[in-house]
Amino acid sequence: MAEKARPIIRALLIDISGTLMIGSMPTHRAVQALAELRRARFPFRFCSNTSKESTSVLQKKMLDAGFDVQIGESQELWTSLKAVRNLIRTRGRISSCPESAKDECISAGLYDPNVPYDAVIVGLAPTFFNYDHLNSVFRILVGEHDSQKRCNEDPKPSIPLIALHKARFIESSGRGLALGPGPFVAALENATGKEAEVLGKPSKAFFQTVIESLDCEVDGPDECIAVIGDDIQTDLGGGAMDLRLWRILVKTGKYRAGDESKDGVHPPDEVCDSFADFVDSLLSAHDAGPSKE
Ligand SMILES: *[C@@H]1O[C@H](CO)[C@@H](O)[C@H](O)[C@H]1NC(C)=O
Ligand SMILES: *[C@@H]1O[C@H](CO)[C@@H](O)[C@H](O)[C@H]1NC(C)=O
């Protein structure tokens, strides 16, 4: 299979787990490669689909592994939680989600009858998955909540159901399998007839949010934004294809021989041995100067 000619890459979205690091260890030469990317002022963002760890926990994990990452409020690292928080900020009055003590955890606290809720967001929040809470959000979704009865807009705005992810079950630390948010989202979908919009990677909304944070211009068909990861579906599927990102599969992490040509998956645009190998070739092209004019 002949590889397609690589377009001019304006920015890079980088998967963390399996691509930059495996467990708590960096992949081969990844720390140096990232440092070089930064030295070259090449625009990039880290993307993680975790909804368990907050951005600051992940930042610390990367720092501990030796990576030069910005800490604190930074646009560099994106998780689905952060994408949701950003969505709440930009869409305005989704007041069902106060920022809680845990810097990013989104919790549906009190259903204030005076607050006109305009979205329901479901993440993994075990203590909220009970009849009362689920019933309250069901009522919000179908426009039966007290706050909505006073709404005089006609027709009443449709309330979206947004899910961080739909994992059916998860591995809970050391205690075996546990229910994920998926079945609860499914219950709300079934009761309301609505389909949840999934906001985690690889949804289009997730990648769009991250790309907006880059503020980078892509001009014409020979330029693009690239995404690199070890999982052809979670990292490079869905929104990565819809948005026509240049998709690079690395042979580290969960990669297994033949993943790039498996049935039912859209083959990646490039396959590389590692993140560092890709960065080497990216920067040698970049140093040669973007061949515009
Ligand atoms: C995140 O993606 C990894 C693959 O990169 C997958 O194994 C995991 O289940 C995903 N987690 C969630 C919460 O979707
Ligand atoms: C809800 O679930 C029932 C039982 O599985 C199914 O028959 C029905 O079609 C579902 N309705 C919707 C709207 O998903």
C-alpha cells in the first residue's frame, strides 16, 4: 500500500496513554521528542479520553514521567471533562453543573426550581445514579421540571442529553468490574426517546473543542491538523475522520500487528513506529520550511 503524501501539518493532537506513555513510563524517546516539538514552537495539544482523572492529576502524571508540560490552567491538555466544562462556559447557562470542589468534577447537585436548565450532562458519578436524581433529569429532558413550567418560550427549547462516554462497565480500582455511565445514559435515552451526544474522544465535538483552543489557521487542501494515537478507533476514528484530520497510528501501547488494515476500520494516513519517530520526520519537514508560495 503506497503511503499518501503528507500534507503540511499545522498542529498536532497527541494521545497520551499508549502513545506518549505506557502506564507511568514514557514511550521510547518520547520525552525528548516532545521537548523538540516545543522548542520548534510547533502547535500541539494533548488529548485524553479519561473521565476519571482530572486535568491536574494527568498533568502531574506526565510531569512525573519527565515530560515538560504546562501545569495549572492551561489550554494544552484536554480531557472529556475539560471539553464539557468548556462547553458549559461557551453555551452559557447550564447551571446544573456547578464546578465542585474536585477541580473539574461535574455533579448534578440540587435541582433548583428557579433555574432554567438547558442541558443534561452525564458522567461517571456513582453517588448520583439513584432514582431521585435520574427522575429529576428525566423530567428536565422532557420539559416537565418545575423550572420549565414557567418558561414562556414557545416551542420550548429542546434539552440535549450529553454523555461523557457510554462505557457499559468499568474496572474500578482493585475491586473488579463496576457499572459505568452507559446503562444510565441508555435508561434516559429509552425513557425520553432522545439520543445522547457523546462528548469524549473520538467525538467530533471533542476534537472541535480542542482545535478551537489552538487558534490555528488551516489554508486549503494541502494543509491540515494531525492526530496521533495507538488506538485506531478511540484515537483516530469518529470525529477525526469527519474533520479530515491527518491520522497517524503508532506501533506502541495497545497497537497489535495488522490493526491498520483490520476489517471495518478506516486505515490511517500514516503508520509510525513511535511518537518520537513521527516527531523526527515532522520536524525535519518543518525545518525545511513549509513549501508554500
Ligand atoms: C479511552 O480510550 C481507551 C483507548 O485509548 C479505552 O481503552 C478506554 O476504554 C477509553 N475510556 C473511556 C472512558 O472511554
Ligand atoms: C426501550 O426499551 C424497550 C425494551 O428494550 C424497547 O422495546 C423500546 O423500543 C425502547 N424504546 C426506545 C425509545 O429506545
